[in-house]
Amino acid sequence: MAAAVIAISNLSKSFGPQALFEDVTLQLNPGCRYGLVGANGSGKTTLLKILSGTEPASGGEVTFAKNARIGILRQDRFESDEQIILDVAMMGDELVHRALKEQDAHAADVEPDPERIAEIDEILRAHDGYTLEARAAQVLMGLGIPEASIRRPLYTLSGGYKLRVLLAQVLVSRPDAVLLDEPTNHLDILSIRWLERFLNGYRGCAVVISHDQRFLNNIATHILDVDYGTVIEYPGNYQAFHDSKLATRERKEGEIARVEKIIAHKKAFVERFKAKASKARQAQSRMKQLEKIEVETLASSSRRYPKLRFEIARPSGKDVLAIDGVTKAYGDKPVLSGVSLTIRRGERVAVIGANGLGKSTLLKIITDNLASDAGKVSWGHEAQVGYFAQDHKEQLTNPNQTALDYLWDICPQEGTSYVRGVLGRLLFSGPDVEKPVAALSGGEATRLIFSRLMVQKPNVLVLDEPSNHLDLESIEALVEALEEYKGTLIFVSHDRWFVDKLATRVIEIRADGLNDFQGTFQEYLERQGDDHLDAEQVALAARARRSEAPPKPAPAPSNARTNRQRALPKKRDEVLDKIASVEARLEAINAAYCAPGFFESTPNGEVERLRQERSGLEADLSALTAEWEALETELAALAAES
């Protein structure tokens, strides 16, 4: 096995009397992807900061392989949206970037320091600094950002492409390990799929904090669980970890229950017979046995599940919402154009699509938090709407108000015990209820807004990215509560596990209009493979079905229709084989891009040739997927007519 990239030995971290974790010893190896999970406040981000060197440990040590480079993806690495994309990528090589900036400053100085200029030149030559701009440009183009865009400001890119700029920044540092803190936050589903492919092709060591279960299931080879005052490593993805941890806890609880039963039985014997001469010896023997029995004490888990329950005061009418011709533009940029929908009672509608196409805008318009340019929104009979905004600051407008007063405002007739009881179910206990809104974490603010929705009891919930700031336990509790909710649910989410668990109808907002699918998210992926959200997974499933159940020989053709029906399966299989070939080549190119030193050792002409090849392959894959879908649709239609 290759030597560890990061070695952690007896690591501990405390803040005053509170210990987050102690005696953590781990080896993080190349080729492994570690999902870092734990309750909010358990120490996940603190551990990542210790690994990155921005937070000191209280004890123990972290050591890195000799000359190892660590790339850190943070959500806050943009100083402003005015920064030039190329410059942001160059910041990845911090030593060289600083030297280049200082060199520029000296060049503009009236009386430059010749000794310092010589030192800077030596730094740049030793670290390949004069090629930094070219290297950064190559990485950006390799990640799909056009050459024409790299000298433009960041604000010209969507959120998903801004993440690619940050990843370019990480890659420019030529890292042996990457540390990623919530990389999927505010990404659309397509960008998350791209990030999964990148990580699965990365040959170094990756440590990733995420609250997205499906993302962790797709990328993790190991899980690092921050709980019980330490960090425990589990092999496998999130689901394997979840099952293993639960089984271990149940086994230990069962063993403790067995030992306690034995103790109770022996104690009962002693109490019954200790005064009886004929049994005194046996009672004494059991007392000695009791002294030797040790009962394991299970540490308390930091995992806490809020008790969410959304009730309705009274049901709405059958037709809950009618949207007719809604149009919205921001300046010269059109976002929604002629949107028309009808939503009925009891539906759970997931609104999905790439960032920037108007998902949040649509939710703001239907909740009367934004005016449309044209069109009409009509709520049905008795519809009572509860809204959760993506940015909680829109709803927590008084920063000095306490959590207790925020909830009490909408139920002033209730007593203190009722309000505190509701907040307690949302994990606000003791002095937490007196926290001012401005001091709440993202997860606490989210739970506070949910407490208000619980008290209001609306029969329609409109939720915009409700899981963004929640830990995995709160997300699971939220899903369970929404599954039991008797009202109508309209929600936007980038979390595919969340969407998959809840949606009974999927509305994808696309640049060319709406795709309104009456069915679950899984059915949507299976039947709408050309939606470009998970097309390769649909193709893989189709190929698996083909290998498991080869088509039966068709009868001899008798007319044009049967000839076509006989030829289509062969044509479909040829297209699937081409898809497999294109995907394999794309994976090979992506693996080459991720190889350490690729951009330094590969001639510019070859890098450009590969970039053009990949661009062409991606276009081919899109066309082949659409062709395959058309063939499947035609085959299904012909089969239905038979």
C-alpha cells in the first residue's frame, strides 16, 4: 500500500472545557475519498481546519508525506465577484502568486530594491513561477471554461462554473490531497454530477464534508465519523457506514442488556437466599461473581434528531395553485417565459434545473415575494401557504430578536411552556431560546423557521433549498416529517436523495421551457434520460437490462412495420455500444487531466488537442443519448401496438 498522504496521531481539540474529539489516530491514503460526517457543532469543520493548518490542535500531531501539496476548496475564497477568473485560479499556487504580485509592485516602484527583486526571481525560477499563468489557463480550459472567458470577471459565471474556478485553483497547486468543505452547497444537480465524476477520477487523497447523502454514496470510499468524542473510520460509502454504525450500536446495546439481565438474576438470588443457611454459600458465590462483572458504558452520541411535525389547520380545495403565463426578466436577461402550471392538493412537486433558470424566482413569485412581469398566479380555495426562503435572512429580519420572541410573535396567546416546548422539539434548549437571531448558525436559523411553520399549520408548504444548512440527522427528520405531511408540497432542492425520497411530480425548468413529469424522481431518471441530469446512469441501467434479458428472436417480417420493429433493437444496441465507447474515452481524458504534473509535462498543442477532443465527445454523448431515447420511445410505441 502507498504511504499515507496525511497521518493523524493522538489528535485532540478542545475549546475551554468542551472537548470536540480526543485520541484521533488515522492514516489518509492516496486514491481514497473520505466523507467527513457528524452533527452540526461536532467538530467536522474544525478537523478540516486543523488538517489545512488554519486551526491549531490542542494535542497530538498531523504530518504530511514529504513534499505533499494540499489543495483546499472553501466556499469563501472569492474576495469579490469583480476578480478576474484567471487570477482566481492562479491564487492556487500561493507562494508563486504572492511573488508575482510583489514583482509587479516592485516594477512600479520608483526606487525598487534590487536585492528583493533578485530573491523574488529566484523563488519564481525555483517553483516554475513564470509558467503559472499558462498553467492556470490550461487547467481552466481543461475544466470546460472557454478560453474567451478566463479574463472576464467572476460575476459572468454561474454558481456551478464558479465552483469549477475554485477547483481549478486547487488543481493549479498540483495537490496530493484535497480538502473540500461542503462543495455541493448551492450547486445545481448537473454541477454536482460533474463534481462526482471529477472526484471519482482523482488519484490523490480527498477529504470531503457534505450533508448530501447521495453525493457521499457516489464518491466516498471511506467515512470519517465525528462522534462519541472521537473520529472513527468506516470503510465504504455513507449507506455502508450508516448500516455498520447502527448494527454496532445495536449489538453493544444487546450485550449490555444481556449482562444487566444476568446481574439482575444474580442479585435476585442473593436477596432471596442470603439469610437462608442452606443457600448462604451459593449466595456468597454469586455476590463475588457480581463484583467481577463489568457493564460497558456506551458514550452518548452527539447526533440529535429534531422532532419535526407539519400539521394542517384545515385542508385546501382540490385545485391548490394555478399559474398562467408567468414571465420574468432581470434587466435584459429573461428567466421565466410564459410558465403555466396547475398543482393539485396532496402533490409533492420538486422544481429542479440548472442554476440561473428561475427556480427560486418562480417560488418567490407564487408566494408574493416578487412581482412577475406578466402572467397571473391564483391560489385555490382555503389555500394557506407557508414559505421557506433559500436565504433565511429574508425571514429573520430582526437580528436582535431572540428565538423565543420570534416564535412567540405568531402565537402570543400561548404560554411560555408551549413555545419553549416547540423550540425544544427543534433542539433549542435552556439558554438557546434566548439567543438573538443574529447569533444563530445556519442550521439553527433553518430549524427556527421550521418551528414557525409547525405552529402556523399551513396546508401548502413552499420550500426553497430547505436542506442547505442542515446536518444529515436534521435532513432525515425533515424528510420523514414531509413524507407524513397531509398538505401540498412545492420545493426546490439540489439534494437528489431529498428529491428522490419526496417527489411525486418533477418539474424541470430548462432554457427551452418546462418539462413537467407526473411521477417520482427515480421514474423521471428512468424515463427521461435526455434530461442531461443523470443520463449516463440511465444508459448504464439500459445496458444492464439488455445483458440480463436478451431480446427474443423476432418473427419473420411480413410488412414494413415488422421490418422496422425487428431492426430497432439492433440499432439501439449499436447506439448503446457507441455511448459506452465515448464514455470510456471521456473517462480516460479526465483521468489524464487529474494526473499530477500533466499540464507541466504535456505540450500545449497536445493539451489543446485533448480539450477539443473532449468537447467533441461531450457533444457526441449528448446526441447519442438523445438518439437512444428516441429509439427506446419508438420501440415502446411499436410494442404497445402489437
